Amino acid sequence: MSERLIELYLPAGVATSPMFMERLRQVVERGIEETGAIVRSSLSFPYGDNERSLFGQLREVGRDLRLRDRRLDGSLGGNRLLGMIDESRRALRGDFMPARTIIVGHSAGGVAAVHAARLLYARDGGLPPLVVMIGSPRCRIPDELREQVLYVYAARSDSQGAGWISAKLLDPITRLGSFGGWHTGRWRLPRWQMDKHAPVHASGLRIVGGHADYFREQHPYVNARGLSNMAVTAEAVIKWLKQRL
């Protein structure tokens, strides 16, 4: 198998410490390398880190959550992440076009990931980026990306299939926003569809804790099978990515 060059970005949510997602970066990078690929990975903070005003970050995320497909060019988090991707590519000699771009975002970083993926795909074409949203608010997924997005969330039970949108969620952030939209129903009357703009792929995880705990590795964040939250989360992410690569 010839080696492929894959770029991996991990955008964080609001008020995140600089190394919060570093361990996840290492684990996911190793998992992708098992496919025979060469991986270049980096962390990013499209809304700022824990040193920036929390109010300012929340205001920007709220604005981005309300954007519709035709207005994603104005996404604050998406454009910042796109700029980081371009800067990373320019750091390499010559023109850099990876075999695939992967963006794994936590919390609001998942919203920025979707928006940046849409902007990147519209500009460069080729294969659309793969996106993983972990514990993220719900936002409209552009139609051309719905097959390329995995939504990971903490739930009271392992929940897959069509019922995941109404599952019992442990992570309050995953209840924010909406995947819904209007469509023409019976008698040509408008009807609200909860999953109209939802990603096709979703994985409900039974982790210990909630929103801030997906990447914990130490006691008490270990389940009855001896698996840490990190192990459970990374397994779901890497398994899906390998299937798509």
C-alpha cells in the first residue's frame, strides 16, 4: 500500500486549556497511522482558549450556530479554522494537497469543524473532509457533508440509528441548537422535521461523567469493563474514520 498524507485538525470549544485535547490528538493520530497513512496533526482554537473572554467566545458561537448554508462564508469559527488549515499547508514546501482532511472537534469546535469543512470543500473540491463532532451543539449540516460527519455524544445507553436525536442525553451541550428544518408534509402543509439537517452517522457513548469528560483516562472515569472514557471515545472515532478512509 502506498503511503498517503492525511491532515488531522482538532479544534477545541470555548474556554479550553491549551493541552485539553492533546492526548486525543495522539491517540487518533496513531489510529489513523495504522491504515498506512502519514499523518500531520495539530490542535486549534477557533474561538480562542481559556485566556480569552468567555462572553466573547459564547457570543461568536451563538452567531455561528444560527447560520444557514448560504451564509457559512461568514462563519467566524469556520473561517479561523480554515485560515489555520491554510497556514499549516503553507508551512510545507510546494503545493500541499492531502489525500484526506480530517477534523475532529469538541463542543463548539465541532461547529467550527463543520463550517470549515464546507468552506474548504466548496473552495478546493476533491474528497470532502471527514468531520467528527464530539459533545457539540447541534447545527445544520450541509447536504453534501451529511454522509461525512459523525456525531458523538454521551447518552444513558448505547444509542444508534434513527432514534438517537431523541435519546436520553447526559451532555447538556448536545441539547443546544438544532438539526431540524421545515419540509412540506401531508396536504402540502409545512411540518417540522427534527433530523432534516442531521449527520447520517452518530454514536451514543456510555461514559462516566458528562461534557468535559470524554477524554478522561484516570479513575473514576473508568467503566465496569475497565475502559476509560478516552478509550471509549477514541474507539468510536477511530473505527468510523477507518471505515471512511
